Amino acid sequence: MNISSLRLRIKDLIESESLKVFYKIIFVVIVFSQIFFGASTFNWTSSFSFGSPWLYFIRYYAGVLVIILCLITKKFSSKELKIYFSMIVFIMLHAAIRGFKWDPIYFLTAAMIVKDEKEQWVATTLFWIHVVNFLLVLSFAYLDIIESIIHVRSNGVIRSSLGFWHPNVTGAMILAIFIAYLFKKKDKPSMYVLVAFVPAFWVLNQRIDSRTGLIVIAFMIIGITVMKLFEKQNLSLKLFSNMNMRVFMNVLPFLFLFGSYILSYFFTIDNAVFRFLNQLFTGRIRLGNLFIHEYPITLWGVDIHQDSSYRFLDNGFLVSLLTLGLIYTLLQLFYLSWFGNKMMMRGHKYMPIILIGILLFGFMERLVWSPIWNTMFLFGGILLRKNENGSEGSEYHEHA
């Protein structure tokens, strides 16, 4: 077989519908399995363990193989190639210094798989993956196929995880469905559906007693309602202009990191304001102070010791800063800024409210960066395109 015929066969493979269907199936499988096995107690109540060394090995190298397959069979602009290779180099460098982590491989793999898909298909698929996962875990817990973890608060309140590995994870998954719905509906979310989340969450909250998700959902509903009222009164043109919102979203993630660090670093029990804030955020500021003064902030992160729910760092920004390092954390925050701007340019006019909600969740929960909750990174490949047909305005290259 000569070079020309080989290139022709590869070209036919790239353009075939069967390959596109294959990538869609792979995307659904890896995202669904990541959320189901990562968020539920299935690992704990069966001989199968999603985190076992051998399966971790398979997941990691399968992800690498899919990335290589994407590089061979997909078309990339020069800009995309530079970004993807830069990410691969950074992941390898971070792995060499701090050890291999599955999360960045997972995010990169999934983003590359769907980079040529329609944004609406990805948003709708992620929404239904979250919904089906949630209902499946609840059903398995109800049928006693998987275990529900029971936690008791210091005030005696009994909490059930309803099949997830912690009650707070259950609340976070409801919030993930809410945010996925907003991405799916873009600029036309139904207020009836949004408001319906509150009583639904409240009913489940009688069992899980998780306040963070309910607070963030309530905040986003109020925020979207205010924006709608402003639009009706024609008051949003200047306040919510694209320029104002782009500047706002550029700095907001970094302000949350800075605020998390400053509040925790200067916390003192003798100050009434700090005592109030610490009580408002259920002890998170005091715990942040404990960890910040015990562990250094480095470029690549350090291992931190957490031994119980009373010595557990929940603030997602501080967790990332301490364990992943300054470089990794700043890159994540830069992505959130870029993500917010790109989504708003594509018609997600409520993106500023969504971004605030995500960051508020991150202030109170470490799950903000977890692949079982965070699907924002999966849009990265799509958002590198300038429009829905994949055109970058520059020459695309085929790689064989």
C-alpha cells in the first residue's frame, strides 16, 4: 500500500459517519461511568472498584489512546494544535512532579472527542447523563443495591446520602442538573422549571440536609429573575453590556481565590466579623486558616493531611491552591474566565449568574473541580471554534 492510498483511506475514515457515532458513544460512556462510579457508593458495596489500581491503569492509558486517536482522525486548526499540545505537555510535567492524576486526562479526552460536535448536542447529552445518573443512583439505593451513607451532625441531625458517597455530593448532583439545564436552554430557560427545582431539592433535603446546593440554586434563580426584570424595563443595556460582563467574568474567579485566601489567612476568633462569617459558612473559614498556616503554597502543590469531617478542607479554591499548586490553580481560574466569556458570546446571556453560582459553590465545596460534578471543562474543545460548523477562519490540517 503506497502513501497516497493510505492517506486516502484515512481521509475516508475521518469523514465517515460511523467514526462520528463511535466518538459520541465513547463520550457518553466515559462521562456516564465517571459520574456514576465516582459519585455513588457502588464501589463500596460491590467487588468492583472504579478506583482500583488495575482499573486506574486501564482508564489512564485508554484515555491516552483516545487522545492519540483524536489527533490522528480529527481535523485541527493551528491554534487548536498549539493549545492541545501545550495542555498535554503541562499534564505530563505536572504528572512528573506530582504523580499521575486521572482528572486532567479525562477532561482533555472528553473535550477532544466532542470538539467537532454541536454545542447543543453536548449540552443536551450532559443534561440527560446527569439526570439518568441521579435517578439510577436513587433507584439503586431504594432497592438496597447500593448503600446509603448515614452522617450525624453535631446537633443530632441525621443525614442520608441516598446512594451517593456523601449527602453533600447528593446536593451537588442536583445542582449539576440545574446548571446543565441552564446550558441546555441557553438564553430561554423556563422559570417554571427553574422554580420547580426548589421544592424538589427541599423534599430531598429533608433526608440529605445539604444547604450549599439549595443556596446556590436559589441565588441563581433570583439572579436570572432580576436580569429578566431588567430586560423588560430596558435597564440591562448598559449594566449588562457585553463589555461590562466580559470584564466582570475576567476578574471574578481570581477575586474568589483572593478572597478565600485573605479571609482564611487573617481569620481570628477574637474578631466579631470573622466569627460571624465563619459561622455563616459553617466553620470553613477557620478550617481554611488551619490549613493555610500548616502547609505552604507551592507552584506544584503538596499533600495535605485530613483525618475527619472536623479537619477537612472544603473550600475548593484553597484545596486546589494547596494540593495542585499555584500554576494549576491559576490555569483553572483562567479557563473559567475564558469559558464564561465564550459562552456569553454564544448567546448564554445568563452566564454571569451561572459563573457566580459556580464560584460560590467552589467557595463552599471542593467538588467544584471534580469530574463527577464539573462538566464545564468538557465544552473546551467546542469553544475553541469560532462557530458551530467548526471553522476557525484559518487552514485546518489533517494528521496521518
